[in-house]
Amino acid sequence: MSFTTFRRNRVSKPIFSWARKIMPPISNTEREAIDAGTVWWDGELFTGNPDWDKLLAMPPARLTEEEQAFMDGPVRELCGMVEDWTLNWRDRDLSPAVWDFMRKKKFFGMIIPKRYGGLGFSNTAHSEVVRTVSSASIVAGVTVMVPNSLGPGELLMHFGTDEQRDYWLPRLADGREIPCFGLTSPHAGSDAAAMTDTGVVEYGMWKGRKVLGLRLNFHKRYITLGPIASVMGLAFKMHDPENHLGRGEALGITVALLPTDTDGVRHGDRHIPQFTFFQNGPLHGKDVFVPLDHILGGEAQIGQGWTMLMTALAAGRSISLPSQSAASAAMCARATGAYARVRTQFNVPIGLFEGIQEPLAEICGNAYLIDAARRVTLAALDEGHKPSVLSAIMKYHATERMRRSVEHAMDIHGGKAIIDGPKNYMGAAYRAVPVGITVEGANILTRNLMIFGQGAIRSHPYMLDELLALSNEDREEGLDRFDAIFWKHVGHAFKTAGRAFVRGWSGGLIGPSPKNAAMPGHWRRLSRHAAAFALISDFALLTLGGALKRKEMISARLGDILAELYLLGAVLKRFETEGRQADDRPIVDYLMLAGEARIGTAFRGVLDNLPARPAAWLVRLIAFPLGVPNPAPADRLSTRLAEILLKPSAQRDRLTPDLYLGGGHDEHPLKDLEKAFRLVVDAAPIDKKMREKGVHEARDALDMGLITDAEFAQMTEVQAAVERVIAVDAFSMDEISATAAQHRRTKPAARRKPARREAVE
């Protein structure tokens, strides 16, 4: 008996039998979800020994001259056309002029190839447009975002027939058709497979002829652009009870292209997502009949809807929502830093208080990190990768860190950000936070089920092949395949343990870093954590098996480690790509320390709660002999990051690029803020001279001869600009509501005041 035969029959076979019992078979739905997208850098991270040089060698995301011209022209013009307060408070929609402009300039056809009449832009251009437009108006950003990510356009390009592309893509590109995508149902949100929407194969009448088609019944809700959409991509479960197609009764989730003027289709009344008035609402269909050629991709794509859904969601997760999150995070950094400089309490700018500097530092770091991760993800997408696991990381962590930034910004602004009106530039972002957190896969489920749960199967070098072997209906064939893969996995595990041991016992001093890269210590510590992650992942999978699906808190913590490895690698790559800007070193140091602290928290959570205690003890011994590291940024580092936001500089501009700051409007609160910020900083020497003498009023300083007439004029201008910034809006009773106005009219005449609208401090 050869060694290979002995190994197969005496060792692999018992393990194979045991593993088949504890590992549930992969369902068709799970297989389709796993097969959607590609493995990229997530695969490197799961090896425990990522090739950092490969990451640095990836060309950065760039705009073409044509794309940059679009950014400088139509994008800036669109931003200048949107009056966000008027939109949300009065109109509840973008103006007709804005809709016409979007159609004319093909904002809805950015990703559609030029041969179909679109702009043919890259993923990077798509992202940059959404980011800048969202900095002017979240409603406008969402309206641009959806047709280029969640609408049928992308699915048509990937899965449509030639006839479908030739008809629909030109009409989508120039805005003749407004698309939406109907996925979510009342009883099927993140669990899309639970949808009750159906399409039954049967004969019916279509344009005077009896044809074989689909009888559709559906109820979709939360559909962005749904109220105005002229065509929807409809996801439903397809059934053929009479087996007309010869494929059996249950044909799986399928997607159809459905014009919304088809008989039986009804637009529901609008939803109002957190008083953020992008078009959103339900769509209903009762006994809607269409021919089979309405199936997206034709009959060849019957039952492939789940793959399509994953493809559609991947774009939103990796491009659209991270772009909006990057816009909000950068705007929080720029506006909050400026406000903290111009706003004083106790005659001191509030940005000088350490209690303010701590959240300012996190805001600064979030702006750098989200954009770093966005850019490296875009570079991968432009190279043709479709990393589904990394798109889940981007969706969750970009929106969560954006949420933290917005919350900190609200705290620092105080009443300025609470009182709504045209002068409030923070309220819309705050209201929209739950939207980003919830859509395209709720964040709670994304963290607990998707990032590691899907990543462990999709991105691990051996796990998917092992599971497929275990699921093979031909037991002998499955055993042969398992025997070949399992022993490769064993060899990989020993190498991983060796790496984790050396890097752990050296405290991260020994480990690979990219050739000639700056900050090699940060790279080495990431290498240490990557090896420990691969080791603990294998132990968790080995000891828990299929039960890991139900250990969502452990899975979530493992996903946190994976995500931090990706995000921190993106931070270091950004530092290298931007030429190792010396001023940015404090930001990188802060982010690496804070990120390693989060990694440590996640490691401790897994090790403390892993049911197989001997496995946890062994991982501690190998990878963390002196305990799990728990670094934290020093207070002086937090102060340094806060200072970046408190003064004008090229670094501040580099941290917050391409935001719309009101330049296209005659009046805009951010334009006022930027002006006051510059004036306050320019007048700082005069202010310091007054403070040193204990004088706080410019008139007093002038009377004392402490400042000149020119300096008095300068300080008067500063005071007027600051007063304009800290002012908030007030409205007459008539403007608020008819009920409020009636209440005012019932008061005694002597107590009435004239209807007015004023700015008050």
C-alpha cells in the first residue's frame, strides 16, 4: 500500500466522514452568493502572509482628462444648482431644472459605455462624482448614485441580451428612462431569499397575441427612485407549475426588466427616509403579465437572480456608499475644524479645549482612512476585480466611521447644528446617517454574517475547495478531492503557526514589510496581526465547524480583524502613494495605533469566548505570549491631529479635497464659514495682542491705542463674519405651519409680534 493510499484511507477518510457531519452542505443560494465577485486582497490577508509589495505596486486610482473636465464643469455646475434646504423643506424633490440638467449631461449614464450613448466613465470617476455631489446635497448624490449602481444599467451590461442592451442602455444613458431596482419586500430585507414576490410561467395575451410569459405578483418597498421610475429591475421567485420550460417547478430567484406603465403595475405613495427627500417608495404588481423576453438576460438567466443581486449590491457597497461616507467624513473634518476655530467660549476658541481636540482627532483620522480605503478599492475595481468580501468591509466600515464623525461634529457644533434652517450645514448629514447604515445590507448583519462568514469560505486559500469536496454527492470523488486539499491546508496551517510564533514572540519586530517603504514598523506589526488572524481563523473553523454561523459575535470579531488589516493597509498605501508627506505622519501614526487597539480588542474577544478553550490557550501561547497588544494614541498625537483642522494649510486641503463649499451660490453657509475661518486666522496676531492685555473688544483696544485703525477695521470684519457663522435660523409662525399660525392668532393682541424670519445667535 502506497503512502498516498494509506493516508487517504486511514487518515483522510475518518476526517472526511467527521467533517461531513459537522459541516452543513452549501446550498445553491449560498453557492451563488459565494461565486459572485472575485477574490483579491482579501485572499492575501487570509493567507496570513500578505505580499505588501503587491499592494503598493497597484497603480493608484486616477481620473482621465475627460473625467476631470466633467468634475470641473457639469459636476460643479450641478452642485451650484441645488438648494438643499429648499429641496427638503419646501419642494420635497430636486427642481425640474436640476432633473433636466442631470439628463442633459448624462449623470444617469456615467457607467454606460459610449457606444450606447453613455459617458463610459471609470469606477473612480463614478465615485468622485457621487462624492462631490453628495457634499452639496445628499438627495442629489443619491439620485446620481442609484442609476449608476443599483439600477438595471449595470445588470444589463453584465447579463443582458444584445437586444436588451441595444434598446435600454441608450434610453437609460440620456435619461429618457429612469430606473430603479426592486429587491426589498415587507418580509424580505437582508434575507432577500425570503421574498414572497412571484412570477409564474403561463400563457397570456400580449399585444393581441397569446404568448408564453410570466404572471407577476409583487410588493416592493424602500425602492429608491421608485416613485418616478419608468423601468424597474424586478427580483422575484420564478415558478413553472406546468413545466412549460422543462426545468421543473421551482426555478429560483430571477430578475425581469419591467416597464412601470405595464398593466397591473402601481406606484405606491412616497416614503420619507429621515426627512431626506430623495425619491423613494413602494411598487406593487398584481397579475402583471409579460413575455419571457422581459427576463433580464433572457431564458439563459432564469434562476440567476441571486448572482445578479450580489453584483448589483457590490457596486453600491464598494463605490456608492463609501463615496457618500467619504464626502460626509471630509465635510465633518473641514467644517468642524473651522467652526471650532471661529467659535469661542470663555474668550478662547473651542478647538483649543482638549475635550474638543479628542473628537476632532477622530474626525481627522476618519477622513483620511475612509478616503484611503475608498481609493485602493477603486483602483482594484478599475483593474477588473470585483471583491465581494472587501465591498462588505467598505460598506460597513465607511458608513460606521462616517456615523462617528457626524456624531462628533454635531457634539462640537452644539446648538448651531441642532436648529434647522438654511444656515445649518450639518442637519442633513445627521438625518441621513441611518439611511447609509441600513441600506444595501443592514450593518448589523453585514458585520455579523458577511465579512468573515463569507470571507472565510470565499477568500481562505483552501476552505471553499474543502467544503465543495464535503458537499460532493459522489462520496468517493469527494474524498479524493478532500484528501488532496486537506493536506495542503495542514501544511499551510503549520506555516501559519510558525509565522505567528516568530512574529508574536518578537513583539512584531520580526516580520515582512515592503521594500524601501517608510514606517516599516507599522507594516511589520500588520504582518504579525495577519499571521495571528490566519491562525485563529483556522482554529475557529476547525473547532466550531458549521456552528460558526451561529456564533455571530465571534464571527463579527474575526471580521473586525480582517477589516482593520485591509483598512490599515490602505492607510499605509495612501501615505506611500501621496509621496510620504511628512505632515501626514501623525495621522498615520494615530490611525495605526487606534486600529491596532481595535484589532487587540477583537482578538481578546475571540480568545475569551472561543468554546474550545485548549485552542484559545494554544493561540495565546503561539501568537501572544506576553498578552494581546493594547496600544493607544498619545494625547499629544490627538492634539496634533486636531491642530491640522484648526488652521488653513495644504495638508487640510489634501485631507478634504473636491468638496462643494458653496462657491456656486450667492449665499451658502459653508462659504460663510470658510470666509470667517480665513479672517479669524489672519487676525490671530491682533487677537493675541489684545488677549495679552486682557482686552476682548476691538473698540476698547482702539480707544486704548492697542490697535491701529486698520486693525480695528480688520477685527470688525472678523466679528461680523463670525456672527454670521454662529447665527441660526428662526421662522415666523406662518412659515412653520397653519396650526402654529392659528395658535399665534389666538393670543391676546398685545402679545402678538409681526411675522418675521430672523437670524439669531
